[in-house]
Amino acid sequence: MQIINNPNKASWSELIKRPTQSIDSIEDTVVQIFEDVKRNGNLAIQKYTALFDGIDTEVTEVSIAEIETASQNVSRELKEAIQMAKQNIETFHKSQKTDRIEVETMPGVLCWQEKRPIEKIGLYIPGGTAPLFSTVLMLAAPAQIAGCKEMILCSPPNKQGAIANEILYAAQLCGVTKIYKVGGIQAIAAMTFGTESISQVYKIFGPGNQFVTVAKQLATKYGVAIDMPAGPSELLVYADVKANAAYVASDLLSQAEHGADSQVILVSNSESFIAKVEIEIAQQIAVLPRKTIAQKAIANSKLIFIEDDQEALDFINAYGPEHFILCAKNENLFIDGINNAGSVFIGDYTPESAGDYASGTNHTLPTNGFSKAYSGVNLDSFLKSMTFQKITKQGLRNIGTTIELMAAAEGLQAHKNAVSIRLKNISS
């Protein structure tokens, strides 16, 4: 890991860069695959599944029998763990429900807002070396609470041409409607356009690599909404001498093992603490099963010494981390002052992996600095806010002249007439 001492603000823009490929180097590939799927549907998906996943198979929906078999192959202990995580996620997301908001803005003018579920959603669940069944819970559980009618799940097949047992078990537990063995760019394209097998959806959720992230962004050009730009995982820890170096090192490595393009950063006001963490990382990484992946991520990561707490907070807000862990005596400064972070974890006994799995908050979060403008997935992500209004005769008398004057000033005579004709009838 690169050690940086008291970087000046002029260098921050360079420090906050992520170790990702430029969109330009990816976009051509994504566009090409989208056009192919749009024209050729299942045949194109079959071609790219063979090319990228090494599986030559037709596009098929996972059968009920496969789901039942998969569920039988998940241990009782893991099922109980998944069920507890689901319960906590549901408890937190159910608490986000809001009632109808109604107000009479002036006598006779009644306005209200209600929320309706997005009817058709697509869930993208990464597979590969670490099939993320926890992400099924994070997306499908709140979607079920919101009342989404159709939930389509796509996940890349493994080398045996199957989806991980745990993903299938979690999906049926959360009421997912249909599951397909399709991953990568082609899965996003399929949910964007629809194919002979896979229905088009209205909004796509789920994290992925840089190719999936760009594919989701391209989907928006075809009228399909997305949750957020969510690419390679990242973590920033702020810790002082009060913190436990072994804990901090374990948190940094928990994100580093996600993928070679992940990034982890430690910011501290103590050089001696940074040195302790560096030693701990070297010791802990040596015994990790995903050591090779973690080492590549660590090579892109940084240990940053910033002496002043306020300056450290300013740097963290400039970075806008997906995950922010805070282990410091002066924690209130950071809790009150953090504006740009996907999710915040406070204290020695709040590891980021708690949020990844079971505490209840959602782990689908904005990366690459997008926490400056995007929220993580929450219940409202699966809902639309709709406004209603009802105006009485007296209400139109009260508000009519205002509308007429404004419409005339904008040169929109038909707008004015829509009010004037009604006022004339009311008066007569």
C-alpha cells in the first residue's frame, strides 16, 4: 500500500481517483453487445454466455425442481443465517414506509402524494468466484415489501452451468418471480430490451464489474431506469490511536478480497498507527484464501496520514466513499460532518461486513464518488411517488387568476383558456 503524508489539497483530485478503466475503453464493447441482443435476442445471449462464461447453453429459466434441489443442498445453519439476515433487512426497510401526504394548499385546492410500486424490476446478482446471495436479500426483500409484481433475476452460470444454491434459495425465500442463468453485459441488455425468454423490465438493480456498470448506464438511454452507478467495491476507514489496528486491517482486507479492482483507504492522524495497520495487513493477508485477489486490490490502495481532523473530514467528503468506517475518539465531528458516503459504520465493533450481510441496512451502494449525489438502495428505490390534486369550484375561483396571469406571461394562451372557460361557466 502506498503511504502518503499530509497531502496538500492540490493533490487530492489525483488521490481520490479509482483504479478503474476509462468508460471509453469499455463503452464500445457494451454498445456492440447491446445492439446484438436487441437484434438477435436469445441467440446473442447464448453466444456471449459461451464466450464469457464458457457455457454453451440455451437461455433457460431456472425450474422449480432446480430451486427445490438447490434449497435442499443449503445447510440448515446457513438457511437460519439467511433467514435472520432477511428478517433484519425487512425490519429496517419496513420502517421506511410512509403514509399518504395530504394538504389543502389553499381553500378548495387539495393536493396529495401517494407511493406506488414499480411493477417490473430486474435484479442483477454477480456470480463468479464469489456468488453474492446476500445481494438477493438486499434487493428482493425490499422489493417484496414495496409490492413489485414482477421480479426477474439474472445471474451468470458457474462452470457447471448452474447458479449457486444459496442464490436460488435466497431468491425463492424473497418471492423472486423468474430466475435466468445469464450474466454480464448480455443480462443487462436482455432486461433492457426483452428477449424471447426474458421480459423487459422498468428498472434494473444490482452491483457488478465495470462492464456491468457501463451496461446499466447505457440501459438508461433506452428508457430503463437503474438504481445507481454501482461498480467495484471500495472502503475508506478513518482511525486514530484509539482504534484497534487488527480490526482496521481486517476491515480493509474484507473489501480488498472483493476484486482486484476494489480500493481500500486508511486515513489516520497517527503515523505510528498506520505502521501498525500495515504490519497487520501483511500478517492477515498471508492466510486469506483469496490472497491473490486481495493483494492486487491492496496494490491500488493507500495509507494516508492527515494530522488535522477537519482536514481529514474534508478529504473524506471529497473522496465520497461507498463504505466509511469511523473508529476515532473525535467521532462526533465525523458523524455530524460526513456528507458524502454510501453507508457509515461507527466504532470498533461495527465491521463493514455487518452491513454487507445482516445488520439490516442495504449493501447496494454508490461507488466511484457517486455518493456525492446518489443514495444507496432503500425502500423508496422500488417505489414511485405520484401526486394527485382535486380542485373545487371555489378552489378554482381562488387560484384561477394566478394561473391565468402566469400562463399569459409565458405566452401559453391555451393554458390560460383552460382556466378561463371554467371560471366563465362558474360565474354564469
